Amino acid sequence: MKKLKLSNVATVTVFGLFVCAFVFTSAKYEKVQDEWIVPSFAKNLKNPTDPTDGDGLFMGKSLYAKNCKSCHGKSGKGDGTNSKELKTFPGDFTTEEFQLQTDGEIFYKTREGRDDMPTFKKIISEDENVWFVVNYIRTFSGN
């Protein structure tokens, strides 16, 4: 029987740990989200609120904490306490890819929902309040 060198054992061990980590993190969500197609009319919606308005940002933060934080996380990275129960990753609002969306796209996705993401048409019934949430989500850029 041939003896394995310590460096070979270490290599095999590290590789094994890598494979286990990959399997466990990949298995967290059943599937990757399909591309979310937003109609052109929604992409072009203009945000009627002032994104720098302190009262509006406070309202957006409050609504986010009540309705979004449990899945999307405190700082929008998709690591909320309920995110582990979802079939798909809830998304990371801090990424450049997310932040490059128009306000209209984010508004539409929040209002309409799909799959694990519920519709907020009745929960946040006033459009202005959804726009405040959009403005607050924009503050996650670069976190």
C-alpha cells in the first residue's frame, strides 16, 4: 500500500471541503430565478417622488422594514430571516446589476410580484408609498 504524502492529503481535504461547501450553498434554493421581463410601459414609469426627501425616505425605510426586510435583509443583500424558506434567491439590491434597473422596473416588480415575491398591490396600496420604498432601496447601492 502506497503512503500518501501530507501535501496530497491536504489537497484532497481542501478539495473535499470545497465540494461540500458548493453542494450545500447551491442546494439552498431549488432554482435560479428566471429573467423577470418588465413591460416597456413599466420600465418607462417616472418616479414622481423626490428621492432625497427625508420624510419619504423615512416612510420607505419603515415600509421596507415591515414588508421586505424578512426576505431581502436589513441591507438588501437577500439574507433576511425568511430567505432560507424561499425556493429562489430573493436578489441582492446592492449589486450594480440591480441598481441599473429603472425606478419603473423596481416599482413594477414590487407592485406585481411573482413566484416567492408576493404582490404588494393591496399591502402597500398607495403608489406614492411604493415609490418611497423604491427610493429607500436605492440607498443600498454600494453596500
